[in-house]
Amino acid sequence: MSTNITPTIAPYGSWSSPITADAIVAESIGIGQVAIDGDSILWTEGRPAEGGRNVIVRGTPDGAIADVNPSPFNARTRVHEYGGGAWIADAGVVWFSNFDDQRIYRQDADGEPKPITPEAPLRYADAMLDKSRNRLICVREDHTDPDDVVNAIVAVPTDGVGEQTLLFDGWDFASSPRLSPDGETLSWLSWNHPNMPWDGTHLWMAPVLGDGTLGEATLAAGGSSVSVYQPEWSPDGVLHYASDESGWWNLYRIGENGPEPLNPDESEYARPQWVFASRTYGFAGNGDIICAVNRRGAWSLNRLNPNTGALTPLDVPAGEMGRGDLAVSGITAVVVAGDAERPLTLMRVNLNTGYWDTLRTSSTTDVAAEYISPAQAIEFPSNEGRPAYALYYAPRNPEYRAPMGELPPLLTLSHGGPTAAASGALDMAVQFWTSRGFAVVDVNYGGSVGYGRTYRQLLNGNWGVVDVDDCANAALYLVHQGMADGDRLAIRGGSAGGYTTLAALTFRNVFAAGASYYGVSDLTALAEDTHKFESRYLDRLVAPYPEGADTYRRRSPIEHTDGLSCPIILLQGLEDRIVPPNQAEMMFDAVRSKGIPCAYLPFEGEQHGFRRAENIKRALEGELYFYSRVFGFELADAVESVAIENL
């Protein structure tokens, strides 16, 4: 736009913006798992416009791009409920887990998908190909008895002919089966309750016997208090992995005398293993390791010489790495990454020249740079003088300015997980707010990743305390800096971030409104009714249950609605297995009965996280409408209203 246009004077929050909810959902996709198969590159697209269907896409050297799994097939596994590692490709053949029936399907080039696993309450993930034995080695989750879900590593015939072979079981969880290049040794991870994989995992190695079963396993690394991530064999048969035994997730390899650190420093070379097949490093043809490195919350892509430890940055815009999607083969690396100027993007990197190009972007909303508010990393003091971290976004819209002396409303984001981190990639959903005159702060509260194991463990025993303190202190810090209106502070979050939101509104007198997306209101109910993967997560975050039942009641917002006195909107998927709908419904009923302004938006067909375009749009616009009524400003853009009780 022309810089000669005189900006319209209008209150913060009321500005008209070209970044509409319609544009966000119509022009945005999720980009996930990546792979290199010969001269082809494959990746997953989550498409809101197709009801959130996950589509495997293949790109070939001639520039052609084509879908692999036809509609209605949905390449998504429900192992651990969060899934990941839903497919594998080799020589043009793709095997994938289909969401509706959780069976593995084989799809040959130009063929139709054919099931190779039986109709049964079984789920599969994280497969690799054992080519010499014509089988997939993968994680299997058996739901025959819903009260006793069994996780194991099994071998599945690639054509579905013959029986499955049990390779490993007896632990609560297993992941990352990886076969050595000569096919003679299998490595994998396992862990038991109450650990999550970022608390402690065991890395095993075992010989593959003549009948395809495993010989005696030996412990290669890790333990109950050391987190090992992404075991991977180099092309010359050396087992590598990331471990936080030093306090930071660094890279190691198994040498002749045992584990050897490759480049020890105060950086993170790994991510929390929420999903299967997360990868942050791979091997180039010359033996170098192409690795993503996180320093104080900011990622970069690097080349590591495993023999000298020399680390050389690659000139690739990779300040944010998403869920960890990196594939390397020969002189090519493919990575899903982004930064403050670009959304998560599928990039191809030539490792010889350093040149990179874009294959696919998660958001193609065509908006002038003048409307984009870049992320600014900030550090602020929290309780007991401890530092905490966040990404701050100022309001920005070249067509508007606020009346003299007015400060913007602040939207504080509490990320999910809670073992996760704020994303530094350009997110049009954040720009939706800043371009309308909101300031936004995305908080990396204690417990977030990217700052070492000690910071990550600050939340142990303190969920609902440390995270709440840090979110409140981030908002107050910006108020004290003259960057936000202290009377118009809002907080929003999803899942675990939804719990932090509800706890902040209930136990602190800082925020004037909030939005909880499928958030936890009753910790006791969550401890008693959730899926296996997270069923003991709260043992560390809160207290062992039921021994610590009093602590659960003290930290549950639903038990203390007398302390809640500000408006709230709750948004919930009705098929959510991770945080069941009754959590939001109980909170809504309690708040409504107090006479506090509140709204509830339930969504049919949605699970944990909204995937359908119409629901993403409705949620975003509904939340904006809610704030406009609560904070008392008129919207320049028409949005569908929300029924707000007690207002």
C-alpha cells in the first residue's frame, strides 16, 4: 500500500485487517512428516479445507506434485493419540496408517491402497522397512482391552501375507525401532510410567536372529532419569542419538568404548517426543551430520563434522522447527522450518552449494509486509528473581493508529504441552490479532523446552504455579514497560495451555478475560479419565495420584470458581479423547451459575485440536467477537456473533 495514506484513528482492537479468518483457513495447511525416496520428496499435508484430512504428497524432479493417498484415505495414526510416523516410503511404494480404521495400507505406484493388517483394535506407527525380510518393523498399540492398552514393537509382512512377529514388549511404551544398515541389529527406545519420553528413556540394541526375532537386548544409553531421543544409524553402521545426560539434549554416538559426545554445549539438538518420527538430524553423503540446534528458544540448521566436532551454520531460515521434520540423503536435506518472516515452510537444501528453495508453505495469505508484526524475543523477571522468556508482537497495521495516550489490549498466549515451546515462525493466526490492534506475548514459561533440562523441569510438581506465574509476570512486565493496557489483559491457550489459562483466571487477579481451547478444568477428572500415554503425566507435573488428591483439588480451577470474576469463553471438540468435553462443560456451568459473562462453543467432529476449516474460522472469529464485547470496542469487520451468557 502507499505510505502516503493517512492512517485512520481508531481504538486498538477495532481495526479492519486483510488477515481474515477466511483467508487463514482457506490458504493454510499443516506440513508434517517428510522423507526422501530416491529422487522424490514426500511430505504430509493436513488440509482444513478437506475436513483436516492428512494427505501424503509426492514431489518429483520434474516439478510435478501429486497426492499419494486418494480421498477419503487419511494418513494419520492414533498411537499415543498424538500420532506421528503414520507412513513410510520406499522405491515408490508407500505404507500408511489410515485414520478411520487404523489399519496399515500398502499403496504401490499408480495403484490403489490395500490393507495389510487385519480389522482389529490395533494401531501402528513409526515404521521402518526391513527390506531383506520383506517386513515393516513398527510400534503396535493393542486396544483389545481398553483398560489395559499394550504397546509393543512388531514386524508386519509388507504384503500382509503371514503372521506378525512380536519383537519387543513388557514395557509401558516403545518407540523409534531402527535397523542397522546391514540388517543385523535393531535399536529402539522404551520407558515406563510415570516417565514421559522427555523424562527418561532406555536405548536398547539387540541382534536380529535367523528366524527374525531378537536376541538378548543390551542397554546402550539412557535410563529412568536421562532422556534419549531419535536413535539413528549412520550409513557406516554407527548408532547415534541425542541425550540430555549433561543437562542439555546433545548428540552422541556409540563408539568402541561406549557413548561419545559429538559437540557438547549448552544447546538442544532434540525436541520432546510428543509424536513419533520426530527428527532433528540426519546424515549427509559425505558423513557430516545435518542437525537442527536450539539455543535459548531459537533454532538453526547446521552441519556437524562428527570427527572434529566442528559446527557450521547453514544459511537457511530455520528459527523454528515445528514438530521436528528433517530428512537428509546425499547432498539434499529437506526440512520443515520457518522464522519471523515466513511461516513453517517445506524447504529443500543443496548441501554442496547451500542454496535452498521452497517446495510448499503452510500459509499463502498474500499480505503486505507492513501488516506483519515480527516476533521479538524478550526476557523478563518472574518469581524469586528467576528469568523467563517470551516472544512479543506489537500491534501493527499501516492503515490505523490508536487515539493519543491509548495502550493496546494484550493477548497472553500459554502454549500447550506443557512440555513444548512458543513457535518463532510467522503465524497468521497471531497476525490476525496484531493487525487488529492487539499486542500479543507468547510465553515460554518454566517447563518449556529449548533452555535445558533444569528449566524444563521447573514445572515438575508446579504445574498451575510456575506456568501461571510466568504468564502473569509476562503481562505485568509489558504493562510496566508501557506496552499494554493493564485493564485489558487477556490470556488464551489450548490443551495444557488451556489449563494454564483457567488457572491464571482463577488463582491470579491479573487478567480481565480469557479463552480456553479444550483446556483442563478438573485435574482429578483428567487423572482418572485420559489415554494411556498421558495417564501418569500428572504424577510429575502435580503429584502422584491418588495419594496427592488434595493437591489436585487445590490446583483445579473447577474447585475454585469463587476466585474467578472475569469473563471467559470455552471452545471444545466433542470427540476429544485427551481432554474430554465434560471438562469444558463443567467449567461453563460453574461460571454461568456465578453470573459471570461466559460463552461455550462446542464443535461436532473435532478431537484434540481443531482441523476443519469452518471450525477454525468460527473459533477465531468467535473469540474476537467475545473480546470486543468484553473490552467494549466496535469491530470494523463483520463476524458471526457468539451467545454470551450474563452480559
